Amino acid sequence: MVTPTRNQAQVDRLYNVVLVAVLLVSASTWIYVNRILIPQQIADAEVRHQPRGSFSDLYPRWLGARELLRHGRNPYGADVTREIQQGYYGRALDPANPNDPKDQQGFAYPVYVVFLLSPTVGLPFDVVQDGFRVLLVLLAVADVFLWLRVLQWRLATKWKIALIVLMLGWLPMVQGVKLQQLTLLVTALLAACGACLAAGWLALAGVLLALATIKPQLTGPLAVWLVVWALSEWKTRWRFLAGFAGSMAVLLCGAQILLPGWWAMFLQAVREYRVYTHGEALLVFLFGGVAGRVLQIISLLVCAAIVWRWRKEQASSHEFGTSMALILALTLVLLPITALYNQVLLAPAILALLQRQEPKDAARKMIHLLRLVCWMVLIWPWLATFGLSCAYPWMTPDARQKLYSTPFLTSLTLPLVVLGLAALQLWRYQARGLRENAGAE
């Protein structure tokens, strides 16, 4: 019998402690959402006389797809929007009622989303809803394996299990599953696209990227970067461009046949959505119009300069994976998509930060301090939900009212610190590589 070494025994004990910890904090997130957050939201809605229905973000898309495919109705029409409100809120919204929600829950998606939802339109929504929740949980598990493949990070199976538990108990992921948000489907499609690129399945990667454009605001920046990457070595990467362009042509033409003139209706729906949700980019929201837009330009230029140097890297390289992670983190900072569930796009950047070791140089202490800040911002929701879940049996209604939102205190900060630290580390990585190349010459 082989006796484990002392170091291996210490690693095993550390893993056991880590696994117990992640199980506890992940379970606490679900307890918090089910026992504290949702009941508090229901109580607040009752006080304000606000309607509450299914609150399923899948429902508006599903109903619009059903009405278009089965009855030939325009999903962007006001009549369909009223029916969506009846299922989503429990009744149609009253514009004259100041307490009613401002989000009209219109069908603000490209019409070709109905192709993905078409297998479900003949089923009762309760069945679709339950099945979609299960699918999103499975996709969350797959995300871990796919992003690790994209980043070329070979982890032991037991550590992958710990990451999966954390992913399933991450507040943005939990919120997305509870709301049945299509963002989680889009994120999985992007992760699968990156993994297919890393495996050399370029045409399939293009198809997956095209399907992910059902949420163009999430997919657009990465799509631009991947097209630039493909064009930089188009003789060997043309299959990706062919898969993407061909799939987009099929989706757009199919949508035009299904609903002629849908493009103008979609743009109008997007404009209306931005008006009634008051959507603003994160930097603009935090720093104001002028300063926020200046910071947006700076962020864009810095990230573009970093990934430009890697435009010829092979998709099977670590550099390519980190470039994808950086672009997805940048997306959350540039675009008006501040909803918490969208932060699942930060997963590859967070994994890349965990993966990378800092060089021993003069700036190492400063980087360690910045990383500590980043990790504290990241783990705060787990700490807060754990504390609230433990205190739940003894919390009074007043205490719940005051404390229920504490897990969200760092939600606006996380995209900024992850993007900033990721960009800084990648810039240092490139600078060190340039110095090493110069020394070799």
C-alpha cells in the first residue's frame, strides 16, 4: 500500500476544508434567496400595491414565440405585450398607476430567438419553466468545464467539483436560474464557442456564436474581437467566419420570412426598453455622463491594445482564452447591462485571475493588495448570505427589511475591479514577455 506523503495529506485536508466551506456558502445563497430575498420582495410589493406574477424572464420570449409560430401574431405588438404582462405580472400594467413597474416586459429580442424556443411552444409554460431551470443548472456545470478548456487550465477533478459548487451558489447564477434568464444560455453558448475554437472545431464555433446573438448586447464585443482574430489569419481560420456568417444569414433570412420587417420593430422595441428601464452603462451610472464616457473610451482603448497583440495567437493558447475573458469583462463595463445575472460573464476573467501567478518584481506587493481587494469584493455576497441565513430564524421583520439587500452592496463594484485587475495583469504579462524576447535577442 502506498502511504501518502505529508504534503499530499495536507493538500487533502485543505481540500476537505475548502469543499465544506463552499458547500456551506453556496447553500446559504439559495437559502437567502428563497427564505429572505423573495419573501421580502413580495412583502414590499404588497405595501406598494405592485403586481407580482410568474416573474419569469423566459415567459415574454416564450409567449411571443408561441403567438408568432402558432397564431401568426406580431410578438412586438402592443396586444401581445399586454398578454405578456398578464402572465409576468399577473395583470396588464396601468400607465396611470405610479406604483406599477416601469418595465413593460415587451419582446425586446431579435425575432430569430423563436427558432431556439420553437420546440417548447406546444407545451404548458409550467412544464417549460421547470425544464428550463434544470437546463440552466446543467449549463452552469458545463460552463466550468468549458471555460477551463478555453483558458487551458488543467485542474484536478476534485477542484473542478469545488468550482462547480461555487458556480451553482454564485448569486448572479442563482438569480439567473430563479428568473430563467436567457443570459445564462447565451453565456453557455459563448463558453462552448471558445471551447470549440480551442479544439479546432472552427465552423461549429461560428454557429454557436451566431446563436448567442439572441442577446446582441452581450455578444457584440466578443463577436467583433473574434472576427478580427479570424481575419488576422483568415487562410487558416476562414471556417469560423464561414460558420458565423452562414448561420447569421440563415437566422436573419429565416426571421425575415417569418416576420417581414422585423428589424425595424426590434430596434423600436430596444429604444422603448431603454427608455422605460433607464438603462445606463455602469461607468456612466457611477461617474456621470462626461467622466463615465471618458472612462469607457479609456477602458476600450486599453483592452483593445492588449488583445490586439494576441490577434494571431492560436485558439488553443492561454493568451487567446484570457483575451476572451477580458473582452467579456469589458462588455459589462461598456454596455447598459447592469442586471446582476449578467455578471456570469465575469466567470472566465475570475478563473483567469485565479490561474495566473504574479512574477516576483517590485510591483508584486501592490498587485497582491489589489487582488485581495478583488477577492473581498467577490466573496462578500457569499459572506453576507451566509450570515443572513444563519441569523434568519432570529431575524425580526424590521431587521430583514434593513439587511436583506446587503449581499448586493458590491454588485456594481465587481465588474470594475475584475476588469481593472485583469487588464493590469495581462499588460504586465505582455510587458514581461516583450522584455524576455528583447533579452533573448
